[in-house]
Amino acid sequence: MSQTTHTEEQQEPAGSKKLAAVSVLKFGGTSVKSIARIQHVAEIVKERLKHGKVLVVVSAMGDTTDYLLKLAHQCSKTPDQRELDSLLSTGEHISITLLSMMLKTLDVSARSVTAYQLGIFTENVHNKARIIDIKTDNLAQAFETCDALVVAGFQGVTANGDITTLGRGGSDTTAVALAAAAGAKYCDIYTDVDGIYTSDPNKIPKARLLDRISYGEVVEMARLGAQVIHPRAVELARQYGVILRVRNTFKPDHQGTSIDGGEDMEIYRSISGVATDKDQACVTIMDVPDQPGIAARVVGGLAKKAIVVDMIMQAFHPTAGLNNITFTVASTDLPQTIKTLEELKTEMGAKAVHADEDIAKVSLVGAGMAGQPDIAARLFETLGTAKINIKMITSSEMKITCVVSRGQADKAAKLIHDAFELEKV
Ligand code: ADP
Ligand code: ASP
Ligand code: MG
């Protein structure tokens, strides 16, 4: 039985008495996309072994997950979710075996394990399962026979033995969950850029590298499209007090960005970045009766299918007794969202379901934005001057999100970055 269990749902103190200090390193798809890169990763792991045992989490090689998804969609427009997860998990299975083989050629005592073998238990949801339990004892036992334990990211297993996956980019979450289970202080996320920037450096070259950023700011940036890290990984790190370090695989000596509690962040930086998310769609259920409980039925119906909705709006309707409810969903959830709403439409007597796929979210994120109305004013003015129409707006303490036409999103992000001079933050 487990000595300590770790979950994405409840807070428990991190740490294990059985495991000696372990370094936790995660390498993303670009870092392991070829055999030459796997060799480079093996060398980084070997170097780290000088400080004790190493737990390495790896993603699938390069675009393997996209390729597997494409194959599945060639078999069926709506592939069976259980089989799809089982298929997608094979990408990570390939990487762990190759990295272990490579480590052995460097005389490292390495061993690869899948989530199934290690017991990374998740809820019984396919494509975006949350981790509910990792047995610390299993980890300690796995380390008895090796110095470098190579674990498949992104995968999970249900209590029934079905393979699940954690959602795109989910290997980061595997790494943080294992760091928490191992009681590690740090979790190093190795990727193809130097760390977290004020915006995607591949789109805005003058974006500035941040030495340090708070969990809260990164959660927002990641949720709003900065794919450099999986938002659930950051939430889990915050929950268990694991310090994340985002670093460049190709510059292993570079310090990267440290993500931690950072309570004093807003003192010296009110805005930390701009994020763009083009994998979004906007959905409206039109002319629903204006009655108590209607919004709950709409959002509840989608929640039952594990569809996350965002930017929910119910605005004034010119006809008394009717409402329009509008929200955004991830593009991948759009077909299921429309199907669910069409069923509800009939049940509730609504008029129509309308989807707009030509959207993207552009968001300004910062811990010190609250109570500064000039920030929103300057943001809207920047887009207005450039004749970029804003389709929807939401704001909270730490962010302002504008929905714009997808083709204008990159331009909008760049203009906002310039307007707030984020290269100087
Ligand atoms: P990995 O394969 O290592 O998981 P990802 O492709 O998931 O890598 O994430 C790294 C990419 O995230 C970078 O190449 C960069 O283009 C993108 N990115 C988006 N926003 C940011 C940001 N604010 N800071 C750094 N990188 C970002
Ligand atoms: N291989 C998975 C993906 O491409 C998980 C990951 O890379 O983190 O989304
Ligand atoms: Mg990633």
C-alpha cells in the first residue's frame, strides 16, 4: 500500500521518507525528436547523476502524438476514446525505451517504466484524465534496481487497468506529480527555449526572458495559450510547493526561469506577458428561456462530458423572457459541445446553436493589474487604433482576455507587447 498518495484533487503534504533525494527532469518532444537528441538528453541525465538518483520524464518524439492522432482519424471521424488513449500513449512508450537504451550505452543503470507499470492512477476519463494517486512505495521500489528511472509522461491508468492520457502537453503534469510523490524540491522542465518569456519568443522575437515568475501568473499564461508549460503542472507544483525550473535542453547550463510562490511579484512587475490561444471556438445557444436554472443546465450538461467552458456570458436580450448564452471551448471539444447543446436546445425550447470557429484569445496577464483601469483602457485603445475588432472581453484580477478574429491574433499580441513595452519588464 502507498505510504503517501498524491492527487490533483486534494492537498496533502509532499514528501516521502523512503526515497533518498531525487532530481526530477522532464524533456519535451523537441528535446527527444531524434536519436542524436536522445543521446544529448542521456548526457544531461548522466551529468545530473553526480548529485544522486534521477527520475526522468519524457514526451513522445517530435510530432509523434500528432501523427498518431492523424492515423486514428483516418480510421474513424470520432475514434473510440479508450482506444485512442491507448494509441496515443505508445508515443511516450517509444521514447522511454530508447532513452533507457541510450543511458545504458553510457554505463548508466537505467530502467524505463510506463504509467501502467509504475501505477500513475487517474480518474476514468479519456483524453484529459487527472491524476488521483501515485504510490510513493512503487517509486522507491523502482529506484532499488536503477539510478535513472525513465518514466513515460502523459500516460495514466485507471483502477480498471485502462490506459488514459492527461491532455496535450500533459507530460509536464506527470513530471510534477512524480516530483511531489518523490518529495523533490525542484522539477526541471527542459524544452526548446531558454525559459518563460513575456510572450512566445518564436512569434515575438523581442519578448523578454523572465528569471522568475509566480505560480499564479504562469497558470494564467498557460491556461490562456502559452504552451510552454501545462497549466495543471503549475497548479500541482503550487499545491505541493515544488519549484519549477523551465530550462533549455540545448543550453543545459543556462539558469532558465524559476516558477515559485513569488508573493512579492507585483511589487516590481504589474504585467508579465501576453498569451495567444488559437485553438478556441465560441458557441452561443440562442433564445433560451430566461428562467432560473437554465445556465446550470447548459454548463452542467457540458461538465458531465468533461468539457471545460470559459468566458461564459449572458447578456441583455431585446426580447423579454429570452436570453443568449455564449462561451468559449477548446476547438477539440467543439463537435461534442454542439452535439450536447443541440440535445439541450430541443429539451429547453431554445432557438438555435451557433458556433464561431474564427476566433482566438489574446490575453494580457499580470499579478499587479487589479485596480489599474488604465491598463484595460490602453489595451482596448491599442486594438481599436489597429482596427482589430474585439468580439468578446473578460477580465479577472490577473488577466484581461479579448477574443479577436483568428487571423489577427498574432498581430494583436505583438501590438499589445509593444504598447506595454513588455521587452523592458
Ligand atoms: P516541449 O516539446 O518541450 O513540451 P512545447 O512546444 O510544448 O515544448 O513548448 C515550448 C514552446 O512554447 C516554445 O517553443 C514556444 O514557442 C512556446 N511558447 C509559447 N508561449 C511561450 C512563452 N511565454 N515563453 C516561452 N515559450 C513559449
Ligand atoms: N506527447 C504529448 C503531446 O504531444 C504530451 C506531451 O508532449 O507533453 O501532447
Ligand atoms: Mg509541452
